[in-house]
Amino acid sequence: MLVIEEKVLQAVKNAAKEGRLSCEEAHRLAGELDVPLRLVGEACDKLKIKITRCQLGCF
């Protein structure tokens, strides 16, 4: 499990709407925060936020 900085957790929490975050928004956050996309995914898991509109069709 990765260590997730508070700034990442807070950014994901702020960006999520009704417990959901689009895949596109997750990519944008990763770039904006200069962190790996996987870390944003781990933050979503920890916060119980669902990824929606997956660009790969996985979620």
C-alpha cells in the first residue's frame, strides 16, 4: 500500500461529487498534483470514492 499525502486525499475529496470521481478528473488531478495516477486511485479507495466514466471501460 502506498503512503498517501494529505494534500492528495483532500484534493480527491474536494473533486469528488456524491462519492464519485470521473476517470478524466482523476487523470487531471494526478497531473496537477504531480503524483502517479495509481496514488489518486489509492486515495479514492481509501476514501471509498468510486471511479466513473472509465476511459478504459474497467469501472
